[in-house]
Amino acid sequence: MTAFVLLAALLAPPAPSPAAPAQTQTIVVTGRPLADATRALAECIARKCPPNEDIDRTLAVVETQFLAGHYAAARSVLNRAISRNARFAKDYPRPVADLYRVTGRVAIHLGEGEAYRRAVYGIGRSIRAGLPDDSVESLSADIETGEMNSGLGQYDRAQAVYGDVVKRARKANRPDIATMVQLRQAILRDSIGFTSDARRDLTAVVDATDPARRPFAMAARILLARLDRRAGRTDSTDAVIAAFARNPTPMPILIHDAPVGVGLGSGAVNWIATRSFDDAWGDFGFWIRPDGTVADIELLRHSENDPAWARPVLVSLAARRYTPFAAPDDNPGGAYHVERYTLTSLMMSDSRSRIRRHGPTARYERLDLAAEPPAPTPASPS
């Protein structure tokens, strides 16, 4: 892999829906040496450069460290940058929010759930210090708060945050944002067992006549198809695939996947986890063919730890299905995609010794990367 879109992935705000394009990053980073990035940051700090420049150079260092798997070092750099720049949020709300956003992404890959929570709240605090409460950035920050609560298992808090964003978006005359959040609410309801409620909410989006809500109808159809597949029905998935085959999009859209670890049993995943929590990460590359199927999955690079933990990821990627799409002329074999997975668990404190350690429940953290495809370019036809 010679060029990455890592920084954009670390900075990416919430996607519009789970039916968002498989690759949405636009900033290509070309592997600047860590020594050069560190030197540039030190020079910036020495001359008391503006906060936005300080943050840019900080993130360049962190990008390189994260890519190399040096998560703890990246977190230290980020924490020092927050100490220097958090007070400038009023004048630099977006850069400071970006700093907190990347801090949260790195923290959760380390299993630091509380640090992740604090960082995500820092995003909203920074945005509101310099931008109106009804701005798109403020609403988006609160969506990230809902996602964080959901990811940490705080489902009631997540629903409350989502509900508040829907009300504020409607008040700000942003039915598009309100609808986007309603899709997230439906996903959350399904994940905690309220599938009939989720189906009802998704059907309402499909049937909506408001022009601002119509762009989300296909996303809702894809989510409904996922529910149908889980119930053993594939006709709605076939209909979605047929619709995209008739009118292919420029980029693939994920319509079906198996959560990592499903089918292996929690015991198997946790058995792997007990041997791999420290320094367990890997970059997985695969082709998405124009017909939406996945091919040539491989573990491109990984930490020095035993890569046995990677097996659930390979199984999950093989089960994916994307929408048919129009492959570019210079790459008719399809789209090449790379994802970083980290096996971790949330840190917890022993009530007797007060020693912090990883909890027993494994979790896989994922981050989209992008890379120049390896040669030969086309994926295998079968």
C-alpha cells in the first residue's frame, strides 16, 4: 500500500446512513516520514504558530503513528495538543473539534472507553463555542455523541440524544438531517430487539413524500432488506441489487455484511482476545467487483502479535455484498478497498487492586483506509 486516506478517515464525521458509499474519503496522504512530521510540529510549537497550524501538524504526526500501530504514542501527542489548543475553540471551532475527534478514534482503538466519551463530548463543546447551536456542525457533533453512546452500550442515552437532534433539526428546517438521524434511530432500535419498531420507522421513510426526505428512501430500503435477510427472505435484497444494476452508482454501497465474530461463537472470539489484546491490528485489502461481490481478501500487514485474531474479520468480509456500480475506465476490475481492524476490549479497573486492565469482552474497531491497488489490477473473475 503506497498511499493512504487515513487522515480523512480519522476525521470523518458520521456518514449520512449505513447506505453511504463504501469509500468517501478524498484526501490522499502519502506516508510522510515520522521524523519529518515530528520535526515540523516541534518547529511550529517553538515559534508559537496559530492553533489551526499546530493542529494540522499534530494530526500529521498522529496519522503516521496510527498507521504504524503506535496507538499509545499517538494518544500522547494528541493529549498534549489538546492541552495547548482546547482554549482556542471559540476562534477555531472546527480544527479543535477535529483534534478531539481524532483523539476519540485513537482512544477507542486502545479500548479507552471513558477517554473516547470525553473526546466526543469535546467535539460538541468546541463546535458550540464558536458556531450556532442549530448549525449543521453542531447537529453533526451531537449525532457523533449518539453514536458514541450506542457504541459503549448506553442505548437509552443514545436514543435521547438522537431524539433531541431530530427535534432541533426540524426546528432549524432541516428535514434531511432529521431523516438521517431517524435512520440511525431505527438501526439502534433493531440492535436492542425492537425490530418491529425499526421496520415501521424505515417504512415511513420509504413512503415519505417530502422532497427533502426522498433521497433517504433507498437507504431505508437497504436497511429493510437487511432485516428481511436476517429473517430468511432475500427478495427485497434482490430488488435493491436489480435497481442499482439498472442505474449503477459511481461507487459501491454496502447492503449486506455479517458482524465480525458472528458464527464463531463468543467463546471463540474471546479465546482469541485473551491472547491478542495487546498490539492486535491489521489492514485488510479486498476487491469489490462491479457486480457488488467481494474477492481477493487478504491481510496486507499486521502487528507482530499472532494474527489468529484476524480470522473473524476475513469471514465477515467474505460475506459482504455491495450494490452494482460503474467501475472507472482505468480500473475495470472494480474498487480496491482497505480497512484497519483492531482487536481490543474496554479498559476496566479492578475493584480490589485498582489496576486498570482490559475487560473480558472482545470488540473489533474498524477504520476505513484506502490504498492504491496492487498489481495486477483486475480482480479474479470467479
